[in-house]
Amino acid sequence: MSDIYIGLMSGTSLDAMDAAAVRFDGNHPVLVASHTTEWPLKLKEKIQQLCQPGNDEIRLMAEVDSAIAHIATETVKSLLEKGGLTAKQIRAIGSHGQTIRHIPELGYTLQIGDPNILAEQTGITVVADFRRRDMAAGGQGAPLVPAFHHAVFTSETSHRVVVNIGGISNISILPAAKSGQTLVTGFDTGPGNLLMDYWCQQQWHQPFDKDGFHASQEPHDPILLETMLSEPFFRLAAPKSTGRELFNPAWLSSMLEGFRGLSPTTIQATLCRLTARCIADAIKQHAPETDEVFACGGGANNKSLMAMLKEEMAGRRLESTSELGVNPQWVEAIAFAWLARQNILKLPGNLPAVTGASGLRILGGIYPA
């Protein structure tokens, strides 16, 4: 049986669906091929609509559920073609689906993108619905990537933190293996690219702030930053997770009351500083022994964000996961290939110290080819 797995990931940024075909050497991932499919604009608007309460949601969800599955199918087929692969060479697809609601305090999370359609149209076994088993065991169902980070990025001698900066940011705290500390922890720190992307779209009609250009044009506003940091989520104890249900245009609008005189670039710089500050504060509070920080996700390409994060971290080494042999753009997609592999091998995919679950669990349901 082939040891190649495919991971599909579409996060809170709602920019695209990423696909990675991965061969594993033990737990070390070797990227065989990768592909990205941008969301069609109308579908993206419908997904955004589903992220907030509205009318006739069940009908719209059914429509979008199917549409996402067809995009996933196209993405997998393009990936196979680029990699010179056939469906028979793939052991399984790990499909995250698209989160449209994540409200752990009420005990539910929902990802859509029908895995039945994906399995039927690709002829490949699909593992999907990863989060709800952890939630059923009392966990938050998120973040899930720290388990993968622990398996792949733990150092023998250095205390590390891996920062995943997608729409939402999360950290994985990885003690050095030789330190005798065995507890790996992690949690969502707050907004990543989500608010910056939204503001950039509103002000400059650009999908995101490429290289952090707009954020680099003026200093951030300290008073606005402190206003944003007053959000109670930042003071919650871990385990904790969040999403568009909290950090959304309405939240930003409420924070900007009284600050309408600020320039768009100052606000962009402040949003960028907010992401950096929340990550750095979480590391200082929960992982003060950290030697090295490695960034992945789209935010790792934001030069302004990386510069601000380095400033905030008081001299700690900051690199991208490229330094560890894994392209930062593909870490999350690779993580869901790994989670699919964990399921197929009947191994747990969660970390209870991260999610708050009552124990280790095999995550995901299997949809056979």
C-alpha cells in the first residue's frame, strides 16, 4: 500500500484551498506535490455569509457543502496531474473542509465540503470531520496542528514555539526533548491575517497586504492597540480557540469607534501590531524558556508582521519553518495529510493539553473509495 497521503486545507482567511501530496519517512514529511485553488468569488461570498447567522441557512449550507466538495475534487485532480501521480498511489485524503461555525463554549464546530462527493469523484479514501471527536471528548476541537508540530518539529535541545499564522494565529509550545518536560501545549492567540486582509480589501481593493507594504507606511496607534487588546478573549486561560465568530468586521468596527480620524495605513499597521503582540505575549506568558520561534502559514510571508514579531519577542530567534525543511505555505495542508495517516494507522491525532479533551482520540471519519 502506498504511503502517500493528500492533505486539503482551507482556513479562516478564505483565500484558497491548499493541497499537498506527502510521503512520510517516519513522521518526517516529504512534499511530493502541491497545488492551490483560489475560491471563485461568488462561492467565497456565500461561505462568508454562512459564517454569520442569516436566513435560509440550511439551503445555502447544502449548496455550499456540495460546491466546496467539487472544488476539492478539482484540486485533488490538479494535484495528481502536477505530481505525475495516480489515484491508486494515494492511501487517503485528509480533508479539513471549510469551517463555517466554531463555538466551542456551546460545544459545537462545523466544517463543510461533503467528503462523500470527494471520495466518489476521486476514487480515493477520504478522512474528514477531524474536530468533532475531540469536542465530543470535552475538547475545543482546535487547534489540531500542534500534534503535528510536536511530531515533526520538536528539537532535542532547544525549546521551540511554532506559530501558525493563518486567518487566526495559534502557537504550539514544544519543550526540548532532552529537558524532561513532556507536556506539549498550544492554543489560538487571536487574529492572524483575517482582520488585516479585510481592512486591505476595504481600503485598497487588494486581497491582502502583500509583504506588509501598507502596514509599513506609518507607525501603529498605541491607544487603538490597547483598545483592541481589551478584548476579553486575550485574557482567557488556555485551552482556547476562536474564529470569525468573534474576530470579524463587526468586531473591528466596534474597536474603531472614536478612531475614525486615523489614516487607513495607521489602522493597518495597528492590526499588524495586534497580531504580533498577541503572539509575543502568549509566548512570554506561557513559554518564557523559548529559544526559537518558527513561523508558518500565510503570515510568515508578511515582512512587516515578521519584523514586528521579532521586535516584540525580545531577542528570541525567529525564522520560518523553511529552516526546518518544511515550506511554511504548506504546513497546514501537510498537517491534515498527517492527521489522515494517524487515522488510517489507528493512532491519536489530538493533544489533550492543547484542546482540553479528556484523552487521546483517533480523529476523523473514514469515507472509503
